[in-house]
Amino acid sequence: MSLRLLLLSFIAAGLGFGADLSVFSISDLVGPSAHTTLAASISNVGTSTAVTADVTFYRGSVIAGNATQINTQTVLLRAFANTRVTSPEISTAEGELYSVCVDTAQAVPESNENNNCDVRAVSTSAGDLSITTAGVTMTPAGADVGEPIRVTPISKMCGTWRAAPWSGCSRDIRRVPPRSSWARP
């Protein structure tokens, strides 16, 4: 379980929210392909029970309103976990958009209905950017029950971009060079 998912689970459970389903990630779509599948990771946080929900794959952007449904699957989403859901085989073209949504009928009462969809574009280029958790700090250490605490995740970001003058790793993501130096060619 990722640190982000774990922290969100504890926060949501402690505040007594209901379920919160979200499209946590969609597989990278690198290059046009005649035979590929989309893989989405759907998270279920905020409740200690599993829920059943529909996951729908679309060609196009649900945000822009130009999406056409490819497939819908009813999936059991375990509590405090990510569930991987895969589309049927599809063909993709450069620049084409794909969307994945969970619980579009809003059958599952949630604390946040605004994170149920994500959109990705097909691209012929990909960087080797990776972001991983390098640690977590909590202050004050040894806090009493009910005392406010501050949780700070420390991330490590590595990558190389052809057009960027920067490559390598940064121990703390806040020390990475400005975003403009990470622009794609």
C-alpha cells in the first residue's frame, strides 16, 4: 500500500467519512498500438468494508465531454486498498485521450465524488521520471491522543529529460529544479 493511500485511509477513518473511491492511476500510453489494454488502479479509502462499484473505460475525455464508452466492469474494491482493473484489448492513436471512471452512477455514497475519473493521452515519448517515498516525519514526536500532529512525506524524484539541463535524483522533491527545466521537447 502506498504511503499516500495509507495516510488518506487513516485520516478518512478517523474523521468518520464514508467510502471514497478514486481512480488512483492509469497505465502510461506510450505510442500508438494496434493491440493494447488500459490498466487503472482504483482506490477505496474511508471505509473499513469492501464495496462493489462499476469501473468504466472511455475513448476520449469525460472532462471535455467527448468520451465514448469502451467497457464497463463491476468490480469488488477492497477496503484501504488499490484494485487493478484492465480494459479489453483496444487500438490507440497518437494524441488520443482515454478516460477511466469509477461509480459514475454514484451508487456508492462517498465523501468526495470529484475524484472518480482520470484522463490520459497517448504519447510517442516518455520520460523516465519516478517519484518514490524516501521517508516520513511526524511532529511532535510522541504526541498525546487528540493532540494535533504534522505529517510530512519526503519524496525522492529521479529522471532525465532530453531537453532539460537536469538529470539525476533529488532527495527532497521540493529541491528539484523549476518545472520549466523539466519541459518535454
